[in-house]
Amino acid sequence: MPIKPEFDVGIIGGGPAGSAAAGYLAKAGVRCVVFEREIFPRPHVGESFVPATTKVLRDLGFIDQMEDAKFPRKYGAAWTSSAQATYSHDFQDLPTDYNVDVRFEERQQPGVDRNYTYHVDRGLFDMMLLRHASTLGADVREGVRVSQVDCEGDPFPVITATTDGKEFRTSVRVVLDASGRHTTLGSQLRLKVTDPVFNQFAIHTWFEDFDRGSGPKADYIFIHFLPVTNSWVWQIPITTTVTSFGVVMQKQSFAKSRASREQFFWDSVASRPELLEKLREARQVRPWKEEGDYSYAMKQICGNGFALIGDAARFVDPIFSSGVSIAMNSARLVAADVLCGLERGAPFTRESFHEFETTMRRGTNNWYKFITLYYRLNVLFTYFVSNPKYRTQVIQLLQGDLYDEDEPPVLTKMRELAKTVEENENHIWHSMLGTLTANAFRPAF
């Protein structure tokens, strides 16, 4: 082995986490290599951002490219319910129709200089960001499949990979696993823990010329509650004429055979007749795609010679569009610890990533609690959005600004409400609770 490694940092995966990490490190003059198994562009789910991505895009000098690409601007989010899902009640504070929306501009977010974020074609966005990392100085190699990582190689970690049928090895000072749901190191080191609560499945596609209406909400992300418990439809603008739709349900409710899943999509949407009518008038422009069993965590996200970032570290139900934000902010945080470690010159240990691990655990746990309580509260969630006492705090969470507090106060209030209603079967709101997360106030992991 040479006295010094071929690269300072080896990054597995060229999605948003890997590209952002490579961008941060290359800008700082670090010798880094990215091994991406696919050839970009490739289609990918996860097409809506939250404002917390803006700081990373600015840091990387990528905002102008986002604007030039004319990705739809996302100013807010909305939730709608069906007539079948509404309930009558006598409580003045609780909304009666459960249709709510928020605008990000209602709360000033530190480090974010605009009142919108973006919806994107992930195939295009991911390719653009990976190329940007290359222009910043990262060595980007596509069509490379990593098969093995020796994180404690002597004297440096070694990545074994294959390209064009030929195996090769690369020595680095530290490995960042950004391999997404393939979780290269998570699988190799048996770190992956399947989520005991969320077992959601999704079927999704794109439609041309869906009538999104006009006015300020036309480019919002919409979450449409379905009458079937713990189920919803996403509506995400991709271009001025293309809209992404997906149906999400628990595994046991999902159609068993592939042949019936297209009909399953339409049957689910049919529970919202006003949505079905407009969707039937649109034209499907992509094949059906499925996602399943996608929520998981890792026993640890860093160790001697490695750190896991983005979906390789954790993935939770995507109802609040958290995936890309968590990926890119994990890249920002890990890059800071990597730069400190390289400056020290000592081998990387778990302690080298203390700030990254602490902050990411805090942020992802807050996301997890938010989503867990959202599902348990079901339509009661709209109470917190509509109530002036909690609205700003909910917007803070929806902005992705949740890394600085162990638990934002609104989550505590949500848990208290869920517990109160859950423990009293005679409570007037008891029948409104979702069934996905019984005992929601208990930690799932």
C-alpha cells in the first residue's frame, strides 16, 4: 500500500447526499472520488423539496442552476380530506372540513433567503448536481458498482468495486456511504433495522395536463387524505404541464398482484371523486412504479473509517418530503466533520463524527416523531396547523428546520393530545385517530 491513499474521501453513491458531500469537500480542496452504480440520468422518486435544502444549494453555488432549469417553485403545502373522512363535532377550535394549507413565508427561516423551495424531476436534478460536484473538482465515476468496503484496512480503508466487468480497489482515508436504499455498508455491517411501525407501500406515475387550477396554490404540494385509514395521495408539480401522483397505503392494504395494482391506484383515487374526475382527463406519461418496505434505521451511522449519509443512514415515510433535505443536510454536516478530521491527520473513528452523529440523530428523530404523530392524529393534525398557537411551529417542522432542538414544543403538544385521546375510548375525538401507530407516544426504536 502507498504511504498516502489514492483519495482522501471515497463516496459511494452520486445521489443528492453523495453529490452534495463531494461538492462541499471538493470546494475545500479535498481529493474525493464518487462511485455511482448507475449512469445518469435515471428516474427517481422524491420530487419535492423543503426549504432546508436551500442553504445547501447556496453553499454549493447551485441556486442559479436551479433557477435556470425552471424547476417549479414550491411556496407551500396543502392537505385535503374527503367528505367520507369528515366528522361532526361541537369544538370551536377544531376545523370542520380538515382542509388546510401553509405558506413557507409565514416563518422566517435562518439561512434561507427566499420564500419558496422547488419541485424537481429527480432524474434531471440528480444529474445536474452530480455534474456540478465534478466541476468543483470531485472525481466522479458512473457505472461503478461497489461490492466491498474494508473500513479498517491497513493502513487505510479500501473500497472494492467493479466497472466494465473489471474489479479494482481504491484506498481512501474515510468512506462516506451515500448509496441510498441499497445501504452498501448498512447491509455489509448488518446495521439495518426494519421499522416496526411504518410498512408503507406506494404506487406512482406522472400525468400530463392535469388541471392544477390557477392562483397561488397551483404549485403547492398536495397531500390528499383517503377514507381508508393511514392512506394518502401525493400531488407534486414536475413541470408546467406534468404532475406526479402516488398512492401510499400500509402493506396489508396494498394489492397483492402486480396485474391488479394499476386498478388499485384508480380504485384508491376513486374514493376522492373530485380528484378522479380531473385525473381521468389527464394523460399518463410514465410507467407505473412501486416502492415498498422503505422505512428503516441503522444501529449506528458512523464508525472507524466510515459514515452513512442520506438514505443510506435512515429513511422514513416520505409524507413531508423529508428525504432530499435530510440527505443534503447530512452531507453538509458530515463534510464539516471530515474537514476537521483531515486537518487533525489522525485516523477517522466514530468520535471523529460526533457533531454529525449527534445533530443527525436529533433531526431525523424529530422527523420520525412528527410523522408518527401525524399518522396517529390523522385529521386531528389539521388542528395544529389551524391553531395560531402552534401554526408557526408546525411550519418550522415543514421547512425542515429541526436540527437544533431535541424536541420542538409542538411535538410535545401533539403527543399529549394523542395520549389523552388514545387512552380514553369514550373521548369525542377517539374515533378520529389513525390506526398506524397505536401508542404513538412510545418510541418506535
